Amino acid sequence: MIDVYGYWPSGNCWKVRQALDLTGNSYRWVETDSNAGATQTAGFLALNPNGKVPIVVMADGTVITESNAILCHFAEGTGLMPPPGLARTRVFEWLFFEQYSHEPYIAVARNVIAYQKAKAANMDRLPAIWEKGHRALAVMERRLGQADWLAGETMTVADIALYAYTHVADEGEFDLSGYPGVMRWIERFGATPGVVGLRKKV
């Protein structure tokens, strides 16, 4: 059995759940509240010294870290990951974009506002976060204004990675109405059989 250590509201952790579900892999979920310090315990740090979720522990004890690396591992040999070549490189482009230019802004604003309830305390930095988040959304719009999927003609792990925080961007006070291509893509992805969206539990 695969063990997945993750924080349920996290988009990075949602990516792993969704990829495992879409590829038919059974797993056991181990809830690990990173906001409450659960990733800084000695036991967790023994698994991932970086102190972050998600991580996957395989049946033989092998540990895999970093959400997009986990996506690629389980998508190998499926339609979610193209074979080696330019098509796969296009997927990697979006995966690196997501972690460097998208997630640090879209996800951080959401966590600060919706989960930490700390908007007022962070108003000195939130305007810059919103600006950079909108810059990332504009990059996505350039692609999705003329294509159904991010990296090719079908859904790939690139779409899973970017959907995670984009479809709940409103929780970080991002207005997506100015990105019609992105909104159509969100609807298209969400209608895919086996996809279960991420929404904050109340």
C-alpha cells in the first residue's frame, strides 16, 4: 500500500491525490497539518528533511518528495505523460512554471487569507503577491485562449499541476473573470471523469 502524507486543503497535496486517482493507484492518506507544525516533528523530518508535504512512502519504504516529481512518477506510462521528446519537454516547462511563477503567489495568497486568516497582518506584501499571481494567470491565458490544454492536445500532468491552485484562486482574492480561456479550461478539467475539485472545508 502507498502512504501519502498530505494536508487535505493543500493544492500541492491535492495534485497527488488526483493523479493517483486518475491512474488507478490505491493509497492510504495520512493527514499531516503543515500549518499546525506536523511537518516539523522528528518523525516527519526523518522521512522528508525538507519538512514539507506531500510525500509518498512506497510499499518498500522508498520516499518520494515534491508534488510535481510525484506526479511525473505515477503518470509515467500513462496518457498523462508524453513519451520522451519535445511533447514531454512542454509538460516540464509548465511544471517548472507552476512551482516558480504561479504557486508562490496564487497558493500563498490563498493560504494567508483563507487558512491563516491573516490578511490584515500581511497587507504589506499581499499587493506584490497579487500582482505576480496575475502575471502568471496572464501567461496561462495566452495559451488557454487558443488551446484546450496547457501542454498539448490532451490533458497531462501539467494541467493537474496548474489546476490545483488556479481553480481555487478566488480564495486568495484573485478574480478570474478577466481570463476567459482559463475559466473555460477550469470548467473543462473539472468535467473530466474522475476529477474531484479542491475546496476549503468549513
